Amino acid sequence: MKSLAIIGSQWGDEGKGKITDLLGLKCDVVVRYQGGNNAGHTIIVGDKKIVLHLIPSGILHSHCTSVVGHGVVLDPGAFLDELKNVEASGIKVTSSNLMISANTTVITHYNKLLDGQREAKGPVKIGTTGKGIGPAYEDKISRKAIKVRDLLNLEVLEQKLSANLIEKEALFKNLYQCEYPSAKEEAARLFELGKSLAPFVADTFSYLDKCVTEGKKILFEGAQGVLLDIDYGSYPFVTSSSTSYGGIFTGAGMPAGKVEEVLGITKAYTTRVGEGPFPTELFDDVGEKIQTIGHEFGATTGRKRRCGWLDLPLLKYSVKCSALTSIALTKLDILSEVDVLKVCTSYKYEGKEIDCAYPGIDLSKVEPVYKELKPFTDDFSGKLSTEVKDYIALIEQTLGIPVGILAFGPERSQIKFLKEYF
Ligand code: GDP
Ligand code: IMO
Ligand code: MG
């Protein structure tokens, strides 16, 4: 296998970081192709916990090259802070193991301000991470974004930021009535940060093109999850990028490459951070127990994650719209601690029963139909119990793809491969 994509199949935080780290060991290149530092990918190495937001999770392996593709939005200050943290944990980062596309969109201070003001003042609260993600993608789509290459030229930065500020100033002054830096101040700040970023700026398109030609093993590290996709997700309660499989081809800058395996990282239950519909959400002691023992707190914002049962209609939809070829089932150890076990197998919606959350249905109006299973209490040290096998079998039969990985703890060793990758 030469190429594999890691895709979150739910609402994010499925354990993508851990799986990327483990499979990264076997490949040459790891590419982030969408999102920004709204992501929080946790990797536990011995007694060290490393949370990566923007730097690809391949950085922990010295033989691996980490690439930030042009579909990403990059906050230079946050990136450099993250770099410091990574280096402080003993990892050597150089321009040969970390590359950023010169065409990557920059998150400016204006973007972050707008995100914060909209969330605080409405009218619609999405529950964003407050990192400026949506406004940065707006700038990109409306063709006025600052690109990483611009950080290296003060004159260009001043020109572009001044033009950029014309509309935003009206919002800051009149609508939100908040302080904001002048274009000159913001240009100076970004230019200064650009000096430290410069060694990593590269033509990642040509680099990846060469990797494909040479038959290098490439892993695409998705951020967020399918249900947060700007097109496929639970709009408007989504992020602003293409988190699904399709995002790879535009966001990584690798149009000719073929992705052989699309691995959907799936938590054995469901969680969600922020606002928006969540059909299987639990509001009882079981939900609270899962939240507590699962340490379900956002890795980026520290917010409590909402918890609920596994939702097969949603997963069936994710399999279809992200072309998933197998599943990594994570956090099974948490369900081992719970003495009830339910799975949503279909929804009642507008008088009908449906088994796939196809687009167009209003997820806030569905009534989940549950199948109750015998709970499992496996510690995963030996053979799997019949109960956990039944749980896995139900998932495989419903989704029509195999479960290739079982994860039962945050550490690197707490994993079972049922299928070979790379
Ligand atoms: P990501 O955004 O998809 O990379 O996931 P996060 O890092 O935000 O959240 C997943 C959390 O679960 C992290 O704290 C991981 O260390 C942890 N984790 C990953 N896999 C497992 C697992 O199988 N069991 C347990 N208990 N924790 C896990
Ligand atoms: P990883 O990669 C979970 C959610 C936010 C909010 C919505 C929009 O760690 O799985 P944004 O700041 O992106 O405009 O917020 O998306 N969100 C995530 N939820 N995991 C993430 O990333 C997320 N990134 C964004 O909570 O509901
Ligand atoms: Mg996360």
C-alpha cells in the first residue's frame, strides 16, 4: 500500500492523532490538507502527552516528512508556539522534515477577532474554537486571503491587509464596536513571524508530485470529522473546510495521486463539541460516566464533549460520502466500563424509518431507534469476548466494511491490528 487517508467519521476527536502516529511509523510522508489549529490531535508517548494542532502527527518520527498543504489555514503565531513545544519535547524539526506550502492561507488577527465577535454577539452561535478558521476560509474564497508567501514581503502584506481591512473595518467600528490593529501594525506583526516561518516555506506541490513518482508511502491526516464537513456535514454547525475524503485532492495539492485505503477513525460511542444536533446524545448518568471516564474534554478548547451512543445511520452516511474502506474503532476500553450498551440502528423521521442519515434530513428532528446489546467488560489483554465480537460484527455488517483496528487505550501499545496497513 502506498497511500492511506485518515478521516474522522463522526464529529471529530475520534483518535486520529493516535492512529496517524502509529501508521506514520510505516510511511515516508504525512500531509495535513485542511483545517487549522482548531484541530487537537493527542499522542501519548510514554509519560509524555503531545497535542498537535497544526503540525502533522508524522513529526514524531524522524524518518517522516510532515507537509502542511495549501488547503490548510495557518495561524503563524500559533504555529511557532506549537513548534517550540514540539522541540521542547526533544524532537528535531528542520526544513527537511517539515514543509509548509507557500500557498497556504494565513489566519490574520482580523479573522480571529471576527470569529470571536460573531460567537459572542450572534445572531447564530456555532460554538467554534475561536481560532479564526471560518473568517480565514471566507477570505480565501473571496480571493483576498493573505498567503504564507506574502509573509516574506512587507510591502505586499501592507497592501493586501489595507485592502482587506476596508470591509472589515466597517464591521469592527460599527457593528461590533471593538478594537482592531491597523493594517500597518498587523503587517509588521505578520512580517516578523514570517521570518521564523521562512525556512519551512516550500513548493509542496512539486515535492508531493515527486513523492508519488518515486512510490513513497504517503499518509493524509484529516482533521475534524465528516459530520463537520462544510458540504457533507450538519450545516451550519460545521467547520469551514472539506474534512471528507474529497478535501485531499484539492487541499493536499496532489491531484494525480491515488488513495488506496480510506481509514475512518470511529469512536466506539459518539461525541461532539460545540452546538448543533446530536441524535444519540445522552443526558443521563451513563452519558456523564462516559464523559468522565473517557476524559471527554476538547484537546483545543478544553470544553466538555457531549457524549452519546454509537450512531450507525450517521456512520453509514460517512462511509458513503467519504468512500471509507475500513474502520479503526477507538476507545473500546471506555465502553468496557459501562453496564448498558446501546447502538442506534435507524431513525424515525417524518413517519418513516430510515437507516442512513442522508443529506437533507433534519438531524434535530430524528428519533433514534436503539438495539440493546449485552455489555462487554474486556480488558483486551487476551482473546476478545463474544460480546465485544458481537458489537464489532454489528458495525461491520451495517457498514459493509471491515473494522481493521481496535484501540483500547491512549498509549501506543493499546491497539490491535486486524488488518495490515502499509
Ligand atoms: P483526534 O482529534 O481525533 O486526534 O482525537 P483527540 O486527541 O482530540 O481525542 C482523542 C482522545 O482519546 C485523546 O485524549 C487520546 O489520547 C485518547 N485516545 C485515543 N484512542 C484511545 C483509546 O482507544 N482509548 C482511550 N481511553 N483513549 C484513547
Ligand atoms: P479534531 O481534528 C472536534 C468544531 C467546533 C465547532 C465547529 C466549528 O481535533 O477532531 P471552527 O473553530 O472549526 O470554526 O468550529 O467545529 N470543531 C471540532 N470538534 N474536533 C475538532 O478537531 C474540531 N475542530 C472544529 O467545536 O462545533
Ligand atoms: Mg481532537
